Amino acid sequence: MRIVLCYPIEPRHYEQVCAAARGHEVVDASQEQIATELLAADIFCGHAKVPVPWPDVVRRGRLKWIQSSAAGLDHCLTPETIASDIIVTSASGLFADQVAEQTLALLLGLLRGLPTFFRAQLKREFIRRPTLDLHHTTVGIVGLGGNGTRIAEVLRPFKTRIIATDVFADEMPACVDALWPADQLGRLLAESDIVILCVPLNAQTQGMIGQAELARMKRGAVLINVARGPVVVEKDLVAALQSGHLRGAGLDVTEVEPLPADSPLWQLPNVIITPHVGAQSLRRADDTTDLVCENLRRYFAGRPLLNLVDKRLGFPTPAARRGV
């Protein structure tokens, strides 16, 4: 079989994959080559960040399995791949520690007034200004997959009340106080001091946080988005921030990336923007390759794959994340 890789690796990672796929051809493709290499791939491991002719790939009928190197699957779950027999597995939860750290950085930065103090530092102003507390707040997590669960675990010691919504609401982990079905989003928004978005981007979640949803949030609430930018209607978010209805927003993702230079978000004093770095890690290539190799061994042995995606949902079920 021909295995095509497209994620940042070093020679040692390539050798590790070759060892796990002994007897099969392994190709390290660049982003510039991936659109062509995919047409001749049996297995694709990575994340194409350039346009890919998925209809042509599916039509050829050669590709059997996509192992995404990202948790989000909007880069490959096109209508053609969803309707096909191609197996899809994700990196769900692989970088949950890093996403939790990014969430905490954005959240504490907003609550403790760091944007205000950073600007004051540039002007050499040593003036005390009001700050907010994380302790004893109600935190609402929208999407309790791998990232959402880890965020809940990290925030638990802050004496927070943690509520969550998820498509799978029948197994409540100990790190949350309440878990409701996804259709209870409005209730979560109304009860939360802080709302953290952790859902995948799909037809159901695109634009799920718009004017009506923002209006349901408490006045003075904070929104953190470490999911995907298009989950939020950006113009409505800007309006909620400018009006003072929301106290602040921490955004690791935006509707258009890179965020255009003329976006009003750049100028808002109550916003922290980071350039989609939530999953960055010094160990990213190592951890990704470990997952790729484990799933390759499982695939060739006919064993259940880790993070097998339900393509209709756009993400793995809780059981699939455990490889059962």
C-alpha cells in the first residue's frame, strides 16, 4: 500500500512510520505536492492546508483511510468523503493539554486585565485597575470531547461550577457538575459567567453562536473560542463586545484566518487574539507520529482504530476515542 504523509516531520519520524508500515511504501509529501500525491494514495496521514480535489480522489476509489493529524476534520470531511467508504480517524484529544493551557491563558488574561496592563506597560503607567476572578464562577463548556473534558479538568481546582453540553450526554465525567444534551445550549449560555467553545466545525455548529445566542449570555460574560472561527458569527460578536454586553473574548480562532487587518476585533480593548496556536506543542510531531504508527499497526492487524470518526457527526464517539 502507498501511505502518504503530510504533516511536519523530521527524518526520525519518517523512519518510525516506515517501521510501523514495513513492506509498504511511505511518501513524505509537502503541502505543495499533497493535492497530486493524494490521487495515488491508499492511506493519507496528515492535514492538507491547501485546496485538494476531493471529488477526484473519491472518484478514483483508491484512498481507503484518512488519519487526520488534527482534531478538526473540516479539511477533509467534504460531502464526497462523507458519502464514500473512506475510513476517517482523527487526532481528537491528542493535544488536549495544550488546548487547555491556551484556554487558561486567554481566560486569565482577560479576567486579570492583561490587555489593559500591557498597554499601560508600554506607556510606563503603574496604575491599579479593576480585575475579575475565575474562582467561584460558572463555566459553560460547549462540546465535551477530548479538549472540552481536559479543559474542565484543568478548571476544576479553581472552585468553579462547570456545566457542559454535548451530543453524547449520557456519561457525565466527574470533572463537571452538569452535562446536558446539545439542544440545551440556550440554558448553558444563560447560566454561565464564562462560555468556552470546544465543538468541531460542521453543518450543525457553523454559526451556532450568533446574535440570539450572544444575547442569551449574561451581561458581562466572557467568551473563549478554541474551536473553529466559523462557529461564531463574527459581526455579531463584535457588536456584543462593542455594546458592553460581553465583557471580553479570547479568540484562538477567527472566522477568516489570517484575521484581516481591517477587522474591528484588532482594535477592541477587551479582546485577546492568538493565531490558532492552541494545539502547538514541542512534542506535536512526536505525539502525532506515535498516534499514526499505533493506528497503522492496528489497521494492518485488523484491530479497532483509535479515534474512528462517525462521518455523519464529524467526530469520534466517546467509545471510538478509546479504540473500542
